[in-house]
Amino acid sequence: MPQGALRSAPEQQSLQQQQPARREQQQRRRRRRRRRRRPVPAARSGHVQAGLGAAASPPPSDVFSALRLHLPVLAAEENVDFRIHVENQTRARDDVSRKQLRLYQLYSRTSGKHIQVLGRRISARGEDGDKYAQLLVETDTFGSQVRIKGKETEFYLCMNRKGKLVGKPDGTSKECVFIEKVLENNYTALMSAKYSGWYVGFTKKGRPRKGPKTRENQQDVHFMKRYPKGQAELQKPFKYTTVTKRSRRIRPTHPG
């Protein structure tokens, strides 16, 4: 005989009412067990740690991807050196911009005379206003690269591979390009664009020095720009007009 037949009707009714509650309890227990067995997600653990007072951390995959994206940018910012960019642009040729041509003399601090371009021969024995001392200086780049040509002979001032100063009729070679450097004492030094560290220099007798024997701090390589004799007067000063404050007009009074 089945057990349900021995129970009375009220007992069976109470058992039927308790069954859904028991099922819910069993399901809750199963869910708890499953949660314990499952690993806690990284994002959720981060939120839990943040709630406990620790800093929330993104999942490991997100951290590595963020590092991959930001590390090259940070490395590029740290390695940026604008001096290298300026130096490279200064050494590069500029065939697009308009050339600026200036006429002046270069006074040698050592010889007390001016640089002369005597054809293929170069010296620093020119007097003020000498026709061979008048130089046409052409800017070659946006920086300080220049080409120096004698106005009378039309020969360019160049430095060959031995460091000797010579005059050449064709100034397209890089040996005829120099970098202007304005020094702290307001003198100008001319360094070869092709042979770095070699400067234009002269002895006390006006003879050219070889490039390898020159240094930036030597007086032999110090020059001063001067206008040719009579050229300074041609530079017209800036003209300006004065503006007077307008006074108040006084109307004449007519006797009534």
C-alpha cells in the first residue's frame, strides 16, 4: 500500500504547499555552488577591490593593449630633439624659396683688413671700399647657409677637401657653401657645410688658414660684416609721420 494513502488529506495538502519552497531552496543551493566553482571575472574583482578601497584595474588584456598603444607615443615624445631637426634642415638645400642676395664686406679680426676674392686666390688684405673686397652673399636655405661670391671677379669662396680656401667660377658644389654662426662677441664665423668643424680663417698677414687648423674660439675665424664704403649712406632711414591730437574747435560767439 503506498505511503500517500496512509496520510490524511490535510497532511497531503500541506506537503504539496511545502514542495515549491523546497524546490526554491534547492535551486538557490545549486546556484551558490556554481558561483563558488566559477572563477571571478577580472572586471568584477576590480570593482570589488575598488569598493574595498583599492584602485580598480582593467582586465589584463586591456592593460597590454593600452601599453602597446601608448608606449610608442611616449618613446617618440621622449626622443624628440628639435635641434637635430633644425640642424638637418639647415644643412639641406633649399631650391624652392627665393634667394636673398646681400652686398657687404667681411672684416677680419686678425688681419684688420677685409676678405678679397682675387679670382682663384683668397686673402684678407683688402682695404675698406676695395672692389675685390665687395662680396655678394646669397642665402642657400631657411637657416644660415650662404654662398659668398666676389662682386668683381664673380668667383665663389670655396674650401677644398684639404681645407684650403680657393676661388671657383662655379659655386654649385657643397664646398662653396658655408654656415654662418653669430658668436657671443657679436662676431661671425663661417663653417664649411661639407666639412663640419672647418672654418674660414686668416693669419695676421692676411693669408688663409687651412680648415683642420681652425677652431670656433680662435680670433682667426672671427669676422664682422661691414657695408662697402659709401653704401651705408644709400640705406634710407625709415620715414614716419607724426600725428597731432585734434584740438577742440571753439565756435565764435556772436553778440546777441
